[in-house]
Amino acid sequence: MTSPEDPFAAPGDQPAQPPTGQPPAYGQPPAYGQPPAYGAPPAYGQPPAYGQPPAYGAPPAYGQAADAWQGPPLASWGQRAQGALIDWFGPIVVATLVRVLINAPLGWLLTLAAIAWALYNAYQAGVTGQSVGKRQAGIRILREQDGQVIGGGLGIGRYFVHILDTLPCYLGMLWPLWDAKKQTFADKILKTVVIKA
């Protein structure tokens, strides 16, 4: 005779859930309708409980600075500069030189093309984590909190937030040389990191 709780259970079958008052085995989801046990990992797709660190990266070790990076290796300043040179600085310099030295109308046309190229690369960096320059430099941009890509809109927004890096004598562009997470001002504002791909 089947039990009223499970109409498909065979006689003598044990219930599928643990006895009342005992949490399920580590890694096993709780029975339907039961809250997860204290200290159990969150269910797939659920954010971590209040006070728990996110799954990406580990909490800093005792005695380590809270802002120390715990994820994959960060990109060097040279790699970042190489990516920026390919993505936007090089095309703008070439367009400016053509405009000043060779032909002003052609130079303005190349300037518009360089801006379009830079915006395309910013979008690609947001969607895939890598622009053309970042791919050549072997680096990737990710969200600091969870290691995911930032999205195309935020990628383009980050391109414009880099204006803040240039205002105090390009100090923001040099900030990764001594920062613990090797972030520019734009990275700090948008909470992004650039890692080695």
C-alpha cells in the first residue's frame, strides 16, 4: 500500500527527504517548501545570502587588505596601453595627422571613421569582454563583482567615462601602475577590472 505523501512509492520505501530537523546533505537542495539549512550553498541561480561573499573570487585572507584582488591575474599597464593604442588612440592620431598635414576634408572623414571604430570597439569590449585591441593585447574586461561581461551599453558608457581619466593631467590613465586592482578612475566608478585573457 502506498503512503499518502507519495502515491508512487513502493511499500517499504523510505521517504526521499531527510528526517525532520536535519538539514539535507551538503550540496543537496532542500525538500520542496523547506528553507535551506544555515550555511548551505545557495540554490542555482540564487544570489548568496546576506553577508555571504559572491561566488566569484574569495574573501580576503586575514591580514590582507579588503580591496586586494582575489580573482584571475590582472592585466599589466603595458597590455592595457597596447589595447588602447589599437582601439582608439592610433586611429585618432592618424586621422589628425592626415587632417593637419595632407588634406583637411579627408582628415575629418578619417576622424569620423576613427570615432566609429572606437565606439565599435567599446561595444565589443562590453559584449564579449574583448575589443580588437584587447584581443591583440591578450586582456579582457569584466565586472569586478561576478566576473561577467558588462554589456554593450555599459561598454560604450565606459568609453565616455574614460574622459575622467584624462582630466587631471591623465592621472587616471596612470593609476593602474600603483593601484591594488590596477584600475583606472573609470574602472573604479563602473566597478570593472581588466584581466589577462
